[in-house]
Amino acid sequence: MEPILQASGLSKTFKTHKAVQDIDFTIERGQVYGLLGQNGAGKSTLIRMLLGLIFPDCGTIRYFGEEFHTRNRQPLRHVGAIIERPDMYNYLSGLDNLKIFAALSRQAIPIKRMYEVLEIVGLSGREKDKVKAYSLGMKQRLGLAIALIHNPELLILDEPTNGMDPQGISDMRELILRLSREEKKTILLSSHLLHEVEQIATHTLILHKGRKIKEGCVKDIINPDENIVEIDLLPYPALVDDIRQAPWFGHVTHCTPTKITLTIHKDHIPDINNHLVAMGVRVTGINAKNSLEHYFLNLTND
Amino acid sequence: MRKYRICCLAVAMLASTLSRAQTADELFASLRTKILQVTDYEARVNMKIDVTYMRVPLLKGTLYFKAPDKMKLERNGGVSILPRKNVKLTLSNLIPTGKVTIIDMGAAAYNGKKVRILKVVPDDEKSTIVLTKIWVDEARLLVVHAETTTYSDGSLVMDLDYDKYAAYALPDRIKIFMDLKDYKLPKSVTMDYDNATPTPPDPKQDKPKKGTIEIKYLDYKINQGLPDSRFE
Amino acid sequence: MIKLLYIELYKIFRRPRTYISFGMVAAIALLIQFAMTSGGKDFLAFGMQGISEQFTFEGKILNGYLVAYIILQSLLIHIPLLIALVGGDALAGEANMGTLRLVLTRPISRAQLVLIKFCAGIIYALALIIWLAVVALFMSLLFFGAGDMINMKSDTFILLLKDDIMWRYFLAFGFAAVAMTTIVSLSIFLSAFAENAIGPIMTTMAIVVVLTILSNLELPLFNLVKPYLFTTHMIGWKGFFDDPVPYKAIGRSALVLFSYTVGFLVLTITYFNKKDIKS
């Protein structure tokens, strides 16, 4: 696979605070690369270094094999980005904002392309409205349109769902997936919403206190045996005694008359449910929790 | 005999003095008659102001005069500058129209020409002029130099040259020498641009500063009957 | 580069607050013109009382040229402050809006961005000066007519002939543009340090006001530093209304202002090239 972005030995210290320490990673064409970390883990500093906003103390960044530094910002011609809040020129229209960033891309971008990206992000018909009249979700979409305007090969999206409501988050997720699948974009996605990353990312890098603690394919990281399953019941006083003999009892981590929590492979859930029903336990709900989150919490829990 | 001689000498001196006083008055009367024949004029003039603290280019304009003392300099919409109000450039300063006392100061040479000096003292107590001394070219019946002393504005000295309009006692050139007071405005008000080439300081700081105004009369239109409205 | 400059100008001139400056210049000019129509003669009599004791002045002294000069004198402090509104906002305003980080993710160098902001600031300053020429000079000429112009310096009285004035105004406005370029570069320099436009705008204003006071105070201590203050040279436009015009001094002033401009610009680029954008 062709490497799109290679970071090597990136470090940054603000006064005495080591924000990012010795980070290496490679993003290959077609990947959706999730950057995970708690608040303050160094995700934003790392992304800003990748985009030339913050200068690393040491390390190198290569886009498409070409080294990126202060004097050579040309690789950014093929990169589009959203950085945290969707801040734009609020006193201008969405289309005006697009025109401005199109010009800054140093490429001849026809007006047709602008309407095209507005269509992609679902802002058609609102392009002439002033941005100050946009909702947060619309602003995020416009931010994505700006990132896409010059048809970049790599999209760097830093917290693209920040401040959005559940519907907005879902829409943005769909949009990113579509960009990956249909537009064949390589995407670096930073988020603290693990569930979102798990649903979108093919690969992930977990940062903790400025250090890389895990990198790899999401499928490999998520252990299918480590789903946290929560089963809600109507009150069953003798529950612990009655399930003690069940083959899955060894996976139970917590048990009350109204709830059983266990760590187990998803495939076992139907058997457990059948067992409980056969016992006369009335199950009201089963929830299988994301294991990436579990994995992440395990890794980052000091 | 000695007494007779003394008496004769005294009578002769008195007669001589009386004869000269009469001549000065006559001379003044003749001058006045000559000057008063011009009731008004309009003259194209060039005015050059040479004053330490003033930078004024050559001013071209039209000078209007109407007897006895109306005068106006018009510069086709431009700004005209004349010396202080109490000293008009009219010849009435030199040959006042009111009652005056004439004192004959005798003959002298001025610029190589023989002249007669007269002291003219206005009898009017309200006059701003203390006295005027005039140097008269008797042969041409023209005032060639004048020195006026005022009560409040120092002295004013004038040189007058005549040519084509000498018959009307109208000069072709007047040069006025005048005493000047200091001119100073606070820099905080004017916010001067300090251009490193300020007006050179006057070495005679404590002495009164002198300035000159030179007026060249290019042509005259005499006695055209100028209306008073021209001077409003 | 031209396209980027056009975009920058588009951003400046699409903002309503940009026009506050134009409105203020027009308002001050019109107020002075109005005041001059009613009380101009008394104002002149007061200013000329020293010289009027010795000379009488007749003719249209209160004319458009003089009124324009009085307006320019009054706006001496204000125009730099209005320029600071845009210059101080150039980088800090974008940082505050959050657009700076987005702009800097595009393939343009930071030096280019500073230069574009600087050029746009100059064009804004030029537009303001042209507007000043229209409202201060041409409208004064319309209201009061043309005439010879008197210019009273602290120790000199100057009279300029009517036909010898317009070129002086053109050169004076040209010099003012050079001076305003220094203000643009100063305000952009301060703007590079801040994340909010208020700070650099206020700091630019404070620097201009304080240095202008120092430039005008007649105290021996300040006289030593005056030649090195850019505010001392910013009033070089007045030199064109002197007689003879002190071209050498004006040239020197322009050189000082140009040096300040280049200095501020180099410092801005040097600092901004190393600045981490955390906003």
C-alpha cells in the first residue's frame, strides 16, 4: 500500500509540558485512521503539527513521500482539514467562505465544484445564507465542504462532531463513511467518541499523555471475546444462586436481582438469553458495550 | 552803531527765517495741490514682502485708491496683505489733508539728488501719527523719501521712485521699511513639522526687527471715477 | 498572489465595521466644515491675532484649501487609529475568529500571508486617504471655494498662491500614504502577538498617541529622541505647505518611515514564522 502520511519521532514540549513524545505512525491510501485519546492526550497538538500550525521540536512529517516543513508547504495542496470548532467568516455566506478557501488552495477551482461539495455535505440551497445563520451542524458540514473543495486525497478531521446533537453525529458519520467508500478519500479522524471511531475507522492510534500506546487495525484491537454485556431483568431474588451452575457464569463480573454484567463474546448472547428465559427470568433488555471503549479504558486507566 | 548792526542782523535773520518758512509752506501747498489732482486711481501692482517671519511670494494684484484715504488691494479672489491699519499707503500719510504744522529742516542730498526736508506735524490730537518727515525733490515737486513716526506702531520709512506718472506724483515703486514685533505661536498648537531648516534666528534679537514691502506699480488708470462700492 | 490579495480585500470590505472609519472621517470633515461656515472667521481671527497687529489681510482667507488643511491637522491622530482598526485585526482577528488555523492549513507560507495582509492594509489605508481627499479637500473646495492659503507655523507665516496649492495636496496625501503604511505594519506586527484584535488595536493607538505627545513636547530630554520617533516624521506631509518645500527633510522623514515599515514587517514575518498556532 502507498503511504500517504508518515510521521516519525514527532515530539513537542510547551514550556515544561511534554504534549507529544516520539510519535511514529503511517497512514496508507484508503485507510480511515482513528486517532484516539482522552482530552489532553496530545491529539490536537499532533494534528496541528501535521498541518504545520505547531512546529515539532523534533521529528519529520512526509506527505506522499515528500517532506513537509516550514519552507515546503506544497504537500498541503493534497490535504483538507477540519480543526476542532467549525470557525469561519460568519459575516459572509457559505459560498463566499468556500470561494475564499478555494483561492487559498492555490488551485483553479470552478464554481461548479463548489456547488458539488455543497451537494455532498447537504448544504445545497443554503449556500447564499450568511454563516452566522447556520446551526452548528451546518457549520461542521460547511467545514467539511471547505476541507473537500480542492478535492484532496487526505482528509484530516479533528473532532468533526464536536458539539453536535446525536442526529448530527450520525449524519456526519454517514458522510465520512461515504467519503471514504465513494470518494475514496484517505481519512485521519481524531475524536474522543470511541464508539464513533470504532464504527468508522479501519485503523487506530491510541495516545495517552502524549505517548503512543497502541496502533493497529481496529479489527485486531477489538477482542471479540471482550464485549461487555449488560442484561436488565425484572426482579429475581434468587438470581445468583440459580445461575451459579450456568456455563457462562465464569464471565459474570457483576450480578444483582435486576442486572447481570458479564464480559463475553457477542455470539454467546442468544444462548444466555435462552437460558435465562428457561429459568423463568424475565429479560427486559440486553446491551452489548463497545469493546474498543473497554480496551481503551483498560489501557489508559492509571 | 553797534546796536544798529545787531538790529539789522536780527531783522535780516528774521526776514530770512520768515522767507524760508513761507517757502516750506508753499512747497507743501504745491505738493498737496499736485497730489490732490488725483482723486482716484486703479493700478496694477506687484508686491514683494520681505519680512523675517513671513514667506510670501510675489503678489500680483490691482490697487485701488480714492481720495482722501480709501485704498484696497484686490488679487482676483486671492489674499492681499498690507501693512498695519494705522499706516495706509495713501499719500495722505505723507501729505495729510487736515491742518498741519510744517517745519523746514533745510536742504540735503538724497541718493545723489538735492532735496528739501520738511517735518509735517498733524495738528489733530487724535491722529495716530506723531510726525512725518518728507524728503522733497523740489525740482520735480515729488516726495522721494518719508519717515513716519506713529504713537503705537513704531516707525515707517518709505522710499519712492517716479517715472512715467511723475506728473501726477504717483510713484512707480514704493519701498516701505517697517518695525516689526515678534511673531510666535505655541508649537503645541501649530504642531510644526520639524524640517531641520527652521527660520534662521535674528542675530539682533533684542532690537526691533525690520521688514520691507516693495510695491511696483506697472500702470495706472487715473481719475476714472471709482465708486465707493469698490472699497467695500 | 493577486487573487489572494483580492480575497483579503474582499474579506475587509465585506465587513460592516470597515466602513466605520470612512463614516468617521466624513463626519469629522463635515463637522469641521460646518463649524467653519458659522464660526470660521472668529477662529481665524484668534489664530491670526499676533500677525494681524502688524498686517491687514483682505480677501478670501477662509477658503477650501485652508479648511482642508485644518481638517487634515485635526485628523492627524485619528487616521492612524482608524488604520489600526484593520491592521490590528489582520492576524489577531482571524485568530480570534478561529479562521487563522484554517487559513494556515492551506499551501501558502506564513510570510506570504503576512505580506498579503500588509498589502491589503496598505490598500485600505490608501482608500481611506483618497476618501479623506474627497471629503476634506474636494468638499471643502466645493463649500468654500478656492483661494490663496495661509499656513501659520510657530515662527513663520506662509502664504501660498491659489494656483500653487493643489500639487502640494497631492504630494501631501502621497506622503500620508507612506506614513500610514508604517501604521499598517506596526499594527500587523502587534497583531501577530495576540489572539484577540482589541489588544493590538489599543496598543497601536496607545503607541501613536504617546509618541505623538512626545514628538510635540518641547522638552530637552524628548528633543534627543524625537528624530528617532516615527510620529515625528508622520507629519512630514506638512512640509509640502512650506515655502520653499524642504524636500531633503521630507525625503529623510519618508526614509525613516520606510525603515520602520520594513523593520516591523521583517519582525512580524520572523516572529509569525515561528509562532505555534494554538487558537
